[in-house]
Amino acid sequence: MQPIPDTTFNLSIIDIERKTHNPIFFPSILKILNVKLFQYAFGNYYLVLLYQDLTMCLWTTSPKPFHFVKKLCVSGHSNSTLESNFYIDQWAEGQIYFNLPWKGNQLVTHRTTDDGRYWDVVKFKHFSLDNEEPVCFNFELHDPNSVPQHFGFVDFQYEKSNNALQPYMTIDGGNSWDPTPKSASKILLLNYETVAISIDHDLSGINYSLDKGTSWLNHKLWPSNSTLHYFGKLSDSDLRILIINRNSETNKLRFDVIDFSNIFKFECKNHDFNQVRIPKSRGFCYRGKILDLITRNADIRCINKLGPTMYMDRSCPCSAEDWGCPFNFQPKGDVCVVDPLANISREPFKCENGSHPDISQLGYISLAADTCEPHEMNKYLNVSDKSQCIPNSSPICN
């Protein structure tokens, strides 16, 4: 899309499957240079727009259909490839990764678990690393097929490292990451949460972990002058992988089938599982629930056939993270403030000591009485009115 002087473009979303054509709306006319990215996940549309002043902004749909709310803006990185710097996690709603400027112009991977309200630098579980600096994942290298269905709390991301890949592994839904041995392939998690395996960076063998990345073993299989042609699971019901490579000196193909079923022999029992709390961006509560993950104890070599692994431990109060902002508003910390582009003359305010904003108002989405799920729009209230502050002893939501 190229800007044309004195010409206004109308953006629309066309859904071929539903045979719909809907115009989209912003708080005002935007001076757009390009649409850098468009994605759809969990019922929401995501747009990254490049303005004529080379500022990039992330917009998502509000509860009002096809009306977009601004979540984040950055400057100075208009030439970067969005496919390698932006990723929406398909396992957890509201979880997004974005490579953003950090301490100057260095791009560093940030993560949000509340659809863009708060962004935090991706952290490591262990810091026994030569390089403790934050990472910059290349999301073009991500392979959604690396992890079996129902085990999306395990994931792998990558950085390029000379002629190899530097993989990183999470086993807690993205809350923390750890580096794994450098590889010449993507990492595969075999069926039933058992073995993580990759091809060693010098193509001489395999790296594999039996304890969910806590420790890694190396097994030499081929001369270092081999060329990898295929690496993948044989089926979705066993623990075998097929590797095909070629010896560059003899030009002969070699087929290897590696079977781990002699290590993981029995199905996990109740006492073989751990219950792990899933952190969110500002604690553990999410939409009125505290969620736990049921996973295989890394020290027990058993087959996890439990299936869906989420468990609601207990209910908790709603918080600001549970609300999105309606059209013409944008998030700013724990409150929604008027978007400067909107034609609304209102000012944000701060509550006095001993009180906090009544987050059921202030432009937020109202909630169903018995859940933290947004279901309709509140009327816009005068957000400069101090009466919207309530004592700290008052509940955040009914």
C-alpha cells in the first residue's frame, strides 16, 4: 500500500469463509505508510501499522466489532521484518511476543500475557549462562508442529548463531526459558511429553533430553561431513524418529530410526505428575481464576496420556488485566485513558493515597456478574471525576 496525496484509503476485513466484508474503524484518520502485519487469533484481529512518521503501532479489535484499540507504539525500527519480530502464542489467549527496543536500539524479546497492557522482557529460568543478556527470538524460525497436541505449554524459539541455531525451551507456557545445545535442526518434543531431541550443530549426532530440558545428552551417529535431508517423527502414536542424511564423501544416503520406547515403558500414574502454577504478568490470577498445569515429573520416565492439562485451582478477584479498553480508549498501566487521536476531551487522573480507580468504570468493559469475562460496553463516564476512586478496602469487582 502506497500513500497518495489527498487520497484516503478505507481498510476492510474480508472473511472468505463467512463471505463477509466489513470496514474497520480507528479513533481518527491515520496517516498510514504501510500495513506491516495482519493476524487473527482467539476471536481478535491484530494489525501492525507503519505511519508516515515511521512509527509502528500495534492495534487490536475492541469488544465493539471491527473497532480497533491501540496497544503499543515504537519508533526507529520500520525496516525490521515483522514476521521475525512478532508472534501471537496460539496456546494462551492474550500472550504475545514482540521484539522491542531495549536500552537504546537493541531489539529484545518482550512478552505480554494480557493482550498488550503490560510488556516484560523474556526471562530465563536459570542464569548459569555466559551471556545473561536478554535474547531476541527470530519468530520466523518457530515451528508449531514441533510439539504434540495438548502440550502447548512446552515450546521452542530460536536465534540464529553463525551456521547453527541457538534454541530456547519453555516448559511453563512461556513464563521462563532456557537455552538448549546448539543445533542444525529444530527441536522435536516426542509424543506424550517424553523426549526433546534435535540434530547436533556439527551434524555428527543427536542431542536429547529425557527430563524436559533439565539435562541434555549427546549421541554420535555419523561422520561430521554429513548432510541432513530429513528429521521427523514416524507417527503421532509412538516414540520413534526418522533421520535421513548423506555422507558427502561417499554420496550414500543413510536412514536411521531411533526408538525411545525402551526408556519410556509405562504410563504415568497419579503420583508421577506435578501441579505447577501458571504465572501471569502481574501475579497468578487471570479472569477470576488461578490456573495450574498438570505435567509429568521430569525425574519419572513415564508416558503422559493425561490429555488436556489445565486445572482451575480456585477463583480470585478480577483485576485490571481482565479488562480490555473500548473504542477511543487505550491502556495505560492499570487504567484506560482516552486515545489522543479520539475526539474526546477527557483527562486521566490519579487517585489519592488510600484509594484506587474503580476499574469497573473509567472506560473499561463491564463484566458479567459471576465471571471476569467482558460482555458489554460501559457508558463512557467522566474520568476526571474523583468519585471514580474507591477505598482500598473495597473489592475490585463484585
